[in-house]
Amino acid sequence: MTVDTTVARPAAAAALAPYLHRYDSPAQLGLKINAYRGYEVEGLAEALRAPDLHDAPVECVMVGDSYFMTHLGRSGTTLTGDAEQEWGLATLTGLVAEVRKALDAEFPAARRPFLLADLPDGTTRSPATARAAADRFVAAGADAVKIEVAGEAEFDCIEAVAATGTPTLAHLGYTPQSGGLARHGDAVDGALALFAQARRARAAGGCGLIVEMVSEAVNQALSRPHPEGLPLYSVFSGRARWGGQSLNLWDAVVRPVPGGRYFPPTPVIDAAEVPDRYTPELIADRMRELLRLSVAGWFPLSPRTALTPRETAEITGIDPWSAS
């Protein structure tokens, strides 16, 4: 079957269209980079000055709540109580402002990625709190926001934020704020449930998806060009020809805890060495290597799956954007 790569994306995704590269050529892969501090953006920009990476399709930079775990050493992203949740929101808002300044300084307008802000735990307890948090992020310089979907209530938050005109992406699959580490869509019924969530996010006004720890078959089905589909970035979900890939700048440099699977092969320091060695120069060196591996198709690895070959073929053959 010949895939028409010039398909028109739905109106909800129009806000991202100026940034997307993946539909320009089948050889390109849209990239989202998680970065949290201005000096990290400096390292990323320096990495992209390498002649062979000048055209690397870095579409998005995201300030995520994983900052609480990476830089602050917390065990998770859950925030308990009103005071801690306000601290988390204020912390990420400050980081968004810092990264906004660095992006504007380091990237020419024509190559500047859009800045995505991650709504932290507690901000989606109601549509009103989600809208207020998104407004704070936009005021700090975010171009778009991301909302983790743990249940039906989060779709109401997506709808409330998207209705203000703020581009809103839905995070499906494993959601760190909710815990329960497991791969999603690794059975046919689970895949169908994810497809239904993707359609629900689209109906709520979402303009894109982040999928984390979903089966590679689900990733491939959702990211296939479709006139009613949404652009997608995947995390720990293998690789899809037409999908976007999320890379964490911290993971490119700092070794994961023992037992971590599917992380980049590029880290050279331990967390204890970060105060002395985590510099823009080292970040640039490691990000150059990870970007090269990603663009060449060597990273990420395909995750293990419980799906049989027949089930994989069934899932990848489904039109996920149609309810029929």
C-alpha cells in the first residue's frame, strides 16, 4: 500500500504544523527533547551545530515534571497536598521561563523548537485548576502544554485548556503521576482502549499525543499518517516510521539506576558526579551521539512484547482514528 504523506492533519493539530518535519520526508523523524535548565538548552544547541546534525528534526523542547526525579532526586512525580502542589507548579513555571529565554537566545527563529510545559500533579484535579496552570505556563513562555490522562476527568481538563486556544497534548499509556509501571496496549483489548483514548483526546481538542510505555504496534498504528490523526511523540515505546520520538537530555548523559531498560547507551557519568561534570560541553557531546543514533535508527530499541505475531499484525492493521 502506498502511503500519502501529504495528508491534511485535523484542525486540532494545526498549531503544531509549522514545527513538524516528519511528514516532509520518510527519512525524517520528529524529535522532542526533554530539557529543564537554560544551560541544558545551550548544550543542545551546541550539539545541533555539528554539520551532520544541522537539519536534525528537533521539533519540541519539553520542561517536564521528571525534573523532580532527575535534578532533585525525588522518588517520583507525585505531589502531596496543596502546598507541595503549588511548589511543584511554581518550580516548573520558573524553569519554563528559564528555558524560554535560552531557546530564544540559542536558536534562530526558523529552527526554534516549540516549548512544551508539563502540567504537574494536582493541576488537573478540575478543569479550572488545569486552565489556571496552563495560563501560568503560557505567561512564562510555553507554546503548548501537556496533560497526563489517568482517567476520564483529564479529558475534561484537555477540553477546558484547548478551548482557551492553548495547544494541548495528551499523555497516554503509562502516566508517571499515577504510577503503576507497566506496558500498555500489549494485548488487543488494551490496544483498542488506547485507540479510543486517542480519539477522545482528539474530540476534546487535543493537538498531539505523547505515548509512554505502549506496545510498538500501538505506536506504529497511531503514528501512521491519517487525515484525522494527531502527531505523536513516543517514550519507551519502540520506533515507528512516521512517529515522533522523545529523548531525555538528562538520560543522554547520566547513567540510569541499575536495572533500567531501554535507556540510551550514551551516558558517561553517575548522578553523584552531576555537580562537577554535568556541563553544557558534556551535554553537547552526549546529545550529539544520541541524536546521531536516533536519526540513524539505532535508538530506541524495540521493547519486549506479549503480543503474538498475529496480534501484532491485527493491531497494526487497525485504523485507530475510526470508531468502527
